Amino acid sequence: MTLRDALVAPARGAVRRWVLKAFPRDPKAGIDYDHPEGDAGLFGPDSVTWRIHGDFAGMLSGGLCALMLQTLHPKALAGVWDHSNFRTDLIGRLRRTTAFVGGTTYAPTMAAYQLVDRVRAIHGKVRGITADGMAYAADDPDLLTWVHVTEMYSFLAGYRRYRRHDLAAGIADRYYDETRRVAEALGARGVPSSEAAVEAYFAERQPDLRFDERSREVLTVLAAIELPVPMAGLSRELFLGAGAALLPAWAVEMLGRSPRQRAEAQVAAAALRGLAPVFRGALSEGVAARSCRRVGRSPLLLDHWPPALQETRS
């Protein structure tokens, strides 16, 4: 047993129970992860997406970062404001996002597209008028692109910060190119397919963004989110801070984060990076590993990159 294993082993059971309680498997989601022969889903075990989406620390912190970014878009914010119970069930939204991302990543192809169809049907009912009189609809292709890009940017940033800081541009580019197929299936258009394109996209969108009273209220609710786990307050501060540490510099400025908040985010990020191996050890039998076995592959391959990308690593 290595020193790392010796440190992780005592916490494995407790951390696994922590995660399953916070993000229980929802039988109502009806996601079928049993892969028919020859069907590895939309991405498969040789994809970048399977690796990045299999890292709990990066995905939870990234999901919180994406929520922060999404409060800056008036139309995205209006949809949440008018059509969700975010004040009383923000953790429910995180769970639903987790189920959708996990399903479209690891489920067989038909089950993944069934999830997409279900979300498209929900989006078709979400429409209204923003506080300043702009019409919005959740199935607006441009709005779908914004939500997708903020999420994929945040998940990638979380993986880099808390799992592999040395990812090269080729791997990031492949991730964006792979995952855009889900956004396009939902109806998004003009979806960036490389890291440079994502940076350019954010630069183009910034004039349309703003931080207002509604943004502040949603962030206030987020700051008080009650995770249904032991030491909920400590867990919340750890992951919220680690998520805030992933924000791009322009968003940090737009959100008006104080020097103290910025410093606290860096402390949380350092703490989560230290704890991340504990989460990985405790969740070594998660959906990514089980999906590998269902398609006849070893879960160990998730710790390695496809040969075609080896030359692009730093």
C-alpha cells in the first residue's frame, strides 16, 4: 500500500456516503447505463469527456462556477428567476444538472438522446420577459450556447485545477469539440469547438452581460446552500470557494468580488486540491468506472490519455 492509499483508505467509506447523500441516484431520472454491445454512447472510453466528467472534485466545483457565470446573463437569469424554485431547492438544480451531464456522457446512445429530448421538451415551456422587457426562451439557440459554454469551461477548469494542471491545448480543444455535440442536439448554434474559440466567445458576450440585484439575490441563495451532508457549512464553503477560484478574471471583476473573497477562494482551492485524491479514491467505482466495464474496458484507462493526444501533453 502506498502512502497515498494509506491516507485515502480510512476516509473512503465516509466520503462515498457523503457524495451519495448529496447526489443520490434518482430513480425518476430513468437513465439506463447498460450499454448494448458495440455502443459506447456519445463519447466512449477513449474520449477526453469521459475523463474530465469522471472527476468529482472538478465537476462539483465547476458546476458551482458555472452557476455564478450564468447569473451574469439577463435572459438565463430570468429563466431561473421566473421558472424555478431556486430559493428553496437550488441543490435540486445541481442534482438535475449532474444527472443530465452524467447521462449524456456515460449512458448508451439511445438513452443519452432520450435525456436530450426530455430537456428539449422542458425548455419549450420556459419563456417570458426579462425585468427590462426583453423576450426570452430557454430553447433560444444562442442562450443554449451560453449555458453550454459556461458549463464546459467550468468543468474543464475544475479538472485542470484539481486533477491535472498540465493539460495542453490539444486536449482542451478536443474536449470542447466533443461536448458541443450535446449542445447542438439541444438546439444550440455557433458552439465554440476549441479553447481559443471559447475565449473569443466570452469576449464577444461580455457587452451583453451584467451584474444586478437579481444576480446578487441568486448568489446570496447560493452562498447559503444547504448540502445534505455532514459538516454542511464547511463543505459548502470549501466547494463554493473552490468554484469561485475557477472564474475567469473578467467575471471576477464583473461579480465585484472583494479582495477578501478572492483570497478565501484561493485558500479553498488549495484545500480542495489536497483533498481531491480522497474523493477519487472513495469514488473509484463511480459511473465512469462502471461504464468502462460495461463496454469491456478497464477503468484504469481513465487515468491515461488517448495515444493520439500523447504528443500534445505538456
